[in-house]
Amino acid sequence: MENFRKVRTSEEESPLPFPDLPPDVVEMKVKEGSKIRNLMNFAMAQMELKGRRQIVFSGCGRAVTKTITCVEIMKRKLGGLHQVTKVRYKTLWEVWESQDPLLGGTPQSLTVHKNVPSICILLSRDPLDPNQTGYQPPEPQNGLGTQLGDAEDTSSSSAMGLKRPLPPPCEELLTKKTQVQAPNNPRGSGTPDHQPDHHH
């Protein structure tokens, strides 16, 4: 195959695997060489400027990872999106032509069939059937964007702050119990000389 080069790739056309899609739904076909910024600019314009309720991202083979990346960016930017993911296999046809002039001058062509994994992800502002396979509800932390991100940071740090003072209340509980048994020493639980009191 070293004297052959790939001249074109085609993939089987198959309908989108989602029921009840509007006929004019936008399908973002992500290719291996697609630029994520270009894809996202177009997709965001469709959802924000054109006010579309649903959008589909699809990709196969090496573009699957890029497809998922686009979906995650979209969910982070817009928030509150319902998601359905479908994975299937697609057939690709690769046409290769020989580049070796010694073969008589006329290029030989060779068609290679490949079965590659393909992913289709539907994002929707409107609720979708949660019982269908591949459904993911909107992520709760999305929606307010950076404001919520800030709130999350403060709440998590205050939660961390709360975790540190937790031991003292436990000690207080212990001392209250010991106060009943050893009224002379409220901190009796910590002092070894009062340990025998418990056994009397």
C-alpha cells in the first residue's frame, strides 16, 4: 500500500437514530480535521441567534472524541440541555489509487470498506423521554455559568471550612457525657487520672 494514496472517503448515509426530530434539525457533522472553534461558533449561533430547540452532533472513527468535546462545551455554555447519546457502526468506503508510474501509466484504484464506530448526540432545550437508552438529564450545576461557578467555589470552600471545626462539637458531646459521671472535671474525658471513674 505504500505506492497508494487515499483519494476520497465516503460514508453511508443513514437517518439520525432519534425519533420525533423536526425535519429541519441541524446536524453538526464533525470530521477528524474539523476545527472545534468553527463548529462551536456555528452551533451556538443556531441555538442562540436562530433560537433552535435541538441540535445533533455526529462523528465517526477518529472524530468521535472531537464530537464528544463539542457536546461538552455546548452543555457548559448553554446549560440545562437534555442529552441522548446513540452509538452505532457505520461503513466507510476509502478509495485508494496507485502512484507508481511503473504499473503501465494508468492508476489502479482500490476500494477499502471499513466498519467504524459512530456517535450521534442529540442536545435539546426541551425535555426528552428519560426512559430511552442513552438519555442524560441536564447537569444541575449548569445554567448560571460563571456566577454559579463562583458560588460553587465559595460553597465548597465553606464546606471545607465546616469540615475542620467538626471535631470540637464531638468533643463537647463527650465532655457532656463525662460531666454526668465526673462532675468535678468537665474535661474529664481527656485526662487519664479520671479514667478509673468510669469503672466504679
